Amino acid sequence: MKAHLLYSLCLLVPLCGCTGGDDGANPGPNQNGGGKRQFISMGTAPIGGAFQVVGSALSEVLNEKKGTKNWKVQAKGTKGSQENIRRLVRDELQLALSNSAISFFAVRGESGWQKKHDIRAIATLAPNVAMFITKQDSGVKRIADLRGKRAVIGPAGAGFDMFVEPILKEHGITYADLRDKLNNNQSGAVDMLADGNADAAFLGGAVPTGSITQACSSHDIYFVPFEADAKARLVEKYPFFQPVTVPADKYSDLIEDYQGLNVGSMHLITSAGQDEELIYQITKTIWENRAAIAAKHPVGKFINEKNAARFTGTDFHPGAIRFYKEIGIFDERATEKARDRQAVGRK
């Protein structure tokens, strides 16, 4: 009988950073048409991940549905979340995609960030459902069993540490307890499991995730479960964590529904100082054309009343707040409660 349960991962695509030119000049004041055209650069991630295709879908719809607004939005391939955030605050990008866990620590100057980065959220997008998987004969049956084992923790420099470290800590272990902390992309991590160079791998994204499906097709895979108490503490302490149930029919080696975690939704972000009217119009255009976005990429279905304005630890930009209040989906009370709960939980 094949075993089952948890740990699917990040970023509807892998987490990443950012490179890039300066051809996305700062937008001017002409958000409502006329005047000089605004060139708006949106940082995404390397080709092959979800950020790149999602950024392309968002940019295409913003250009196709702009009406009288005189802007040109261009998706820019970058290294991903961390570099996107740095380039936003340097005014090299006007919009960007990021993992909300990485944004959470960036605005606080924690977990490897040397200073606070003044960014704001525009829209919460797709969840990143992440987990540790292992082969059934590895001896790893719970996260604490990773002690003395070799585990793949995402690509080097991608930022996975920002959500993996809290997960390990709440399960009573640290990186120092591992035999080896390994780095690789998702397909490479599956290869390392296959050839015995890794005992477990942290994988995920959208459900189903291709790398996990690949692993299940060639091996008897065990989904390492989260402890219920540890998961509850993570959700209490960090607003970017969110409980997620993975249906058993999503992976061949799951024999029952898996009680997992969203480890940091993809979200669209900007700098705190970006023009309020511009971000209002960007938010409005995305919301009113979410069906057109969904026709290009499934991320569009997450631009809805329950999710788009959901607080994940990064404050929303005033322009986005203004629009969400107009349509009645910005819940200030829920945001304040989440902020207060997180502040108490992390003390």
C-alpha cells in the first residue's frame, strides 16, 4: 500500500529574483489617457516558472483592456521575488510578482534582508501549496525524522528558507539537524530522490505540481505530514501561511486527502511610493478583466472576492485599497485582526 500526505510548494512556480534593464521608465501622471505614454515594467522570473507566464497574462490583459489609459505594460524576465523587491524600491520596476512569504520578511528587514523594503501589495493571487516528499522506504514518516537526513530545499538563493525555516522550527528541528541541506530546482530534486542523493525534497506550487506528479509516476512516494499543532502555530504567527486540503485524487500516491499548507501566495506588488491613481487604475483594470486573465492562465480564478484583497503580511497600496473599498471587498477588520494576531504570535 502506498503511503501519503504533505508538503507541496511554492509560488505556483519557483521563487526567484530579478535582473534587468532600465527601459521601464517611471510612469508619469497621465493615468487616464492622453499625454506622454507610460512604460510600466512588471518583474516576473526566469522562463519555465509560473511567474513568467502569469506576468505575461497580466501584462497582455492590461494592454488589451486599457481603454483610454495611455500605458504600455511589459513583463520583464528576472531572477524572481527577491530581486523584484530590490528593483521596485530602486524604481527600476513599477510592478512585480513575488511570493508573499518573501515579501513579508522584506518589509520587516528580517530573515536575511539587511534592511526594510518599502513595498505594498496590489492583489493576492494563486496559492503555493508546498510539502516535503520522500520515497516510502526512506524511513522519514514525519518532519522531525528529517534529522540526520539529506533534504533538498529549493534552488540556491531562491528564498525558500524564508518559509522552510519556520516550518522546521515549529516541528522541533533546524537546518543544523539535517545531514545535508541541498539546493536544486524541482525537477532536479526529483532526480536526486531517484538516484539516492537526497532523502526528501520540498516541492510544490499549483496543485497538481508537475514535479510531484513526476515523482509519483516513477517511485512509491510518501507525503510527509505536518503536525496539526505545528501547522496551527504557523498559521497563527505568519499571515502568509494558510491551511490547504489537497484532494487525494490529485496525486497517484495519495490515499486520502492531505492537510497541507499554502506557504506563501503569489501576489502582485509595487513600491510604497508609486502613484496612487496609477495603482488604482491597474487594480481596477485587473479586477474588471479577471475573466480575460483566467482565459490566458488559471491564476485569473483567484482574483475573486475572497482572495484578491486578502492580507498576507504586506500592507496594500492606497490605490488598491481605494478600489477594493469601492467594490466592498476590503475587510479592514480582518486585516487588523490578522496583523495583531501575527504580532502576538511572533513575540
